[in-house]
Amino acid sequence: MSRNSIIKNLLKNLAFLLFYVFYITLSSIDTILPPLLGVLFAKYIQDTRQRNLIGLFCVFVCTLFFEVEKSSLLGVLFLLFVFLFYLVHRLKLVLHEEGYFFNLIYVFLPYVFYFFFLQAFSVLSGHRPISIDFVIFWYFFAESVIILWKR
């Protein structure tokens, strides 16, 4: 990899990181803005396939910032991305498919597994269960449009 492409990759990921930090800060103020977990998971998949360590580090920092901003457990979201990547990757190998279905799975799975984990953790730790509002369906729709438009 040439020096120019490394610098270009670094600047691109730094811009993504700054955008994501700004966006998550805004989404804490206005709950209609989705947290973009599906978009972040799609970036994780793309960076993993391309073996882009700078991009993976950027995703890791974004997940940590998301968890700090939402006062959640640190590191869980990134570990969930690793688990889901291998789950989706194995499913794609079995089905031999790469299409719109998997693009929608990229949006759906992070939310379902992350909220399931948070719910299980809150119940096991004796805290009040987390309430999930209907705004989650807006999140699915908005991120599905973003992912399908991006592809």
C-alpha cells in the first residue's frame, strides 16, 4: 500500500469518526435520529473484508463512543459486531447469496442482538428492564434506506 493511499484511508476514516461522534451527540438530543448501528456494522463488514485495520480501529472507537454516550457497557457492541460478522458470513456461505436480503440483515441484527443483550444484562443485574419504543421501527426503516442506497 502506498503512502498516499494510507494517508487517504486515514483521513477518510477520521472524517467518518468525526461525523459519527457529532451525529451520536445530536441523536442524544433528538431521539428521532437513529444511532446508525446498522451502518456502523456494514462499515465493520466492509473493513473486515478489505483487512483495513485503520477502518476497524475507527469502528472500534465509534462503538466505544456510542456506549459512553448512552452509558452502556463498554466493548459489548464491538464484540457483538465480531460475533455477528461470523454468523452472517457463515450464513452467506451456506446460502451462496449476496443481495438485498443481507443488506437488510446488516441493519436488523445489530439492533436485535444489542437490545437483547442489554435487556438480559439489566434483568440479571436486578435493574429495571429497558423499555423499547416504537421509534426502533423508524430506526430500521431509516437505516435500511441508507444501506440500500449506499449499495
